Amino acid sequence: MKILKNFYKIIDSQTVIITFLAILSTYLCNRFGFYADLPSGLIGIAIIFPIVFSINSAYKRREEALKYFASLRAHAIAIFYAHRDWVLDRPEHATRVKKLVSGLLETIKDYFLSPPEKEKEKFNLVYKKFSEFSLSHEQLRAADVPANEISRANQYLRAIIIDFEKMRNIFLYRTPVSLRAYSQVFLNIFPILYAPYFASLCNKSFVIVGYCVAVIYSVVLVSLDNIQEDLESPYDEIGADDVNLDVIDEYKGIMELGPVTERVSKDKRLIETIPQHVRIYNKKNFENLAVKPQDEPDAPPC
């Protein structure tokens, strides 16, 4: 049933119109005795090859969009972990950046689903979120997080901005417009051009054969064109293979998971699960816990 459902998605009004024109043209040619044995290879060169090329190009763009969006989400969660774990006794940092990550994902989704007239407005809102992330890093600096760690967080933010800009390029720049126009023109005049060929099939064998071939050719070609159209914008949530931008609830659940340090006071043995650099940077924070970090060994004498 799922296969049939996905197949029905590529059957639209254009399919019906092109098929109707193919049947009508075939009927008129057969009615007035206008027959011609046209080369079938011309269809492949003039129509199928450009459409398949466009499908391949659009699919590669969709794969690139998936890669950039995955990288964007991963770096956003890395920033959340930094706010949560670098200042252990200040949960407000984690709460703040949790809202920032959720807001960023929501804003990015709104941007890619926005109509063209609101593109600039939504674009400014995305960069406003980036600015809020940068200010949040400065609050970590004020909480005595070392400068090298703040630099690392800023690198994560830079990676998020780069990934968003790459996704935006895919959104703004599509497959060649001239190639799409060429395919559309030949696709629509195809039923008229090849009607004498379909009529000749009616004359050579059963009448129904010519009409069946005309219908099959029309459905196949228009379906390929619709597949390319669905892949053209990987963010519009129209095609079955579009990028899923609605991931906010999924990542909210990830950010609700508590850090390892929440269990330290319950089990002293879990102190060893905390990375060494975290224990060094957060000695003051561990003083408020039931377990204190082990003293660092003295340097060996020279």
C-alpha cells in the first residue's frame, strides 16, 4: 500500500492533461490517415536524458542538504553539552542554551518553509539566534570558563553558521533553469510530435496498442518530471524524499537527559566517569558535591 501511495503522489493534473493530449492526437492522426514511423531513440535524447540528469542533480543536492543539516544539529547539541557540563553548579546556563537550540531549529524550519516575500525577514531571525548563542558564550566566560574552551564553543557556532549557509545555497540555487525549461517544452509538445507514430501502431496491429503506448509514454515521462520537481526543493515537505526539518521534539528529549554529574553524589564510584579536564576546570563546583575530586599528583622532582 505504501508503494501505491507514493506512486499516486507523482500522478497529478499534468499527467492527465499530457495523457489526454496524447490520446487525442493519436485519434486525429489515425482518423485522417496521418502515419509516420518516427525513431523512438529521439525521445531518449530530447526528453528522458535531460530529465534524468535533472533528477540526479536534484538528488545530490538533497543528499548534501541532509549532510549539512546533520552537522548543524550535532554542533548545536555540542554547544548545549558545553553549557551544561563546563559550569556544574550553574544550571541556568544549560536552561538558557536549551531554549536557544530549540529556538534555532524552529527558526531554521520557518526560514526554509517561508514564502519568497518573507525570505529576508526569516533570514534575519536566524542570524539573531546566532547572535544570542555568541552572547551566551560570553556568559560562560564570565563564569570563569577558560578562554580556550570559549574558543572551542565559538568554533562550534562557526560550524553551525557555515552549515546553515550551505543549506541556504541549496535552497536559493536550483538545477539549471534553462534545462528545466527545455524539458518542460519538449514534454508538453511530445504527444503532438509522436502522435503519427502512435497512430501507425494502431494501423499495423490492434487499435488499442497505439493508444496504450501513447498512455504509457505520457505517464512515464510526466512521472519522471514530477519526481524531479519533488526533489528540486528538499525543504518544502512536498515530496516523499524531502529533508525532515521538524526535529525539535526529538532533540528536546535529548537535552532533557541529565548529565553524569547528577549521579555523583549518589554513587562515589561514578566520580571516575567524569573526564579529567572537567574535574580540573570545575574544582570549585565539586566542592559543593558529596564527593570531591582526587588531588592531582605532584610533579616529579627534576
